[in-house]
Amino acid sequence: MRRLLALVVAVTCAFGIAACGSSDDEDSGSTSTPVEAASTTEATADESASSGGRYKIGMANFTLGAPYFIGISKTVERDGQRDGNEVSVTDAKGDAAALTSNVEDLLAKDVQGIIISGGPLEAAPAALNAIAQKGIPVVLVDRKFQSGEYTSWVGPDNEAIGRQDGEYIAERLGGRGKVAIIRGGPADNSIGLARTDGVKSVLEARGIEIVVAPDFAEWGADGGLRVMENLLAKNSDLNAVFCENDSMCLGAQKAIRDAGKSDQIFIAGVDGQKEALAEIRRGGNYEVTGLNDAVTMGDAAYARLIELLDGAEAEKDTVIPSPQITRANVDEYYDPNSEF
């Protein structure tokens, strides 16, 4: 199933074995090592239970406006409930000032550690400074802020995910064709930029024509539908489309289907959203995605914070593996009951 032990359980529970670095690495803040060890979810629960009591944890979300971010937050809540830890969740609804206010509220509740899901937010120095003044650990999940001090970060290598999608597209097209790229936005979104840069680096090297949609699809299916319709109106000869996440690809897929071009245009996405995996299993024109699973990320962030609260020395940055998912291996990852 989707949370395959070799990948997901390893990520969520093996930080104490594979993610502990030297103090020099932590001081430098430059460590970036994939986690590959295997353990069990129960092991993390046992470690938490043996730490001497319940922890009070804050889960600060910049936004819960997309399935991915909801999945991360719900996973942290579920993990905390499993271990008998109290998890307080906030939603800034996309407002950076509100995120800082939410963090201050969590600190006033005397939480012992905080996880921040930054969504499209690029920096949150005020929030991070408030946590630092309190002297408690803060774990960033998925988004690594460009400024401010944090204790640890867990997330994917987004450029690598883009490159592996690019390799699939180039091989599938035999080195020729025309590919559209749909971006989530805004223009300075580092995660989206990394994914698109990864795809473009491969396609450009192979001489494949690229059309980047001028409008942003805002990371949702409705936006993907709108932007794809505009692309098709001016590019009837497209062979493939890459979207910076699966939600936008699902909208783009509908636009392609409505235009009667499902046999002409195939789709490549990112995240491993269960609806996208269902489409890959179905055998249509949704052919590939790169795993950046919300449940995996939530599990990893929670396990890292518990590790820190238990007094372990954890590495600064940990890259979570993002295997490519195609029709050949989708059944290993697809879970219709998944939170994401």
C-alpha cells in the first residue's frame, strides 16, 4: 500500500538512527541527507511514551486551503493522539501576520515544541524569532523558510522530483514534442520554481519545445482547468503537460478531456495525491507523478519534533525520498482511504 514500509515507516520513525548528525553539521545548517533506515511506527510511539509524560505540541499552519496542507496537519494531530500528546492546531488562512499571532498564542499555551507548515510562505522571521526567544524547538515541514532560525526541517528535493518527471516525459516523447508547464505561483514560490527548473533542465537539454503558461493556476484543480483551457486555445499541438502539483493536473486533465485531446496529451504531476494515483491506475493519460505525500511529511515532522523533545541530537535538514510513481508501481502507493 501507499505507506510502504521501506519508505514511509523509515521516514517517520528512524530519525534517531539515520538522522543524527554531528554538532558541526547542525551549526552549519547545510546537512541534506535522505533518510533510508527502516523501523516501525510503534517504535516512535514507544520512544514518546518513555520520555516521561505527555508533550504539548503546536501545529501552526500558514494555510489549510489545499488537500496537501490539510493532510500534513491531520497527520500530526493523529500521531499526537496516538502517542498521548496534546496537539494544538492553528490556521493563518494565508496571512503571514496571522501566522505570527498564532505562534504567539501557542507559546502562551506553553507548548514545548512547534511544527510549522508554511505552504507558499517564503519567510516568517517574526514567528521564528518568537519561538527562539522561548527556547523551544521548531520543525519546518515541506517549506524551508529563506530567513529566520529554525531547529530542523524535513521535506522533499523538489528540483530532483522535477528532473525525474522531465526524464519520463523526454523518454516517452522520444526526445521530440511540445510540452506545456503549469505553475502554481506566485512568481517567487521557491518550491514551484524548483520543480519547474528540474523539468526544464531535462527537456531543454533534449531539445523538446516548452510552453510555460503565463498565468498561475494557484495550486488547485479549478486553476489547472482554467489555465489548461487557455493553453489549448493557443497550442493545439501539445504532446504533454507538466503541473507543479497533482491538484492542478487533475483540473488540466478535465480540460484536455473536454477538448477531445486525451489521446494526444499525457500528464505528469507531483505529490502522489490519491485522486491522481487513481487516474494513473485507471490507465488513461495521467501517466506519472513524484511522491511528495502529505501523510509522509506529517509523520516525518512529528517524529523529528518528538526526537528533539526527547533530547536527541537531530540533523538540521533531512530530505525525504520522492520515488517516481507510474502505472508499473502505483499499486504500492495507492490507498483510497488516505488523508491525501
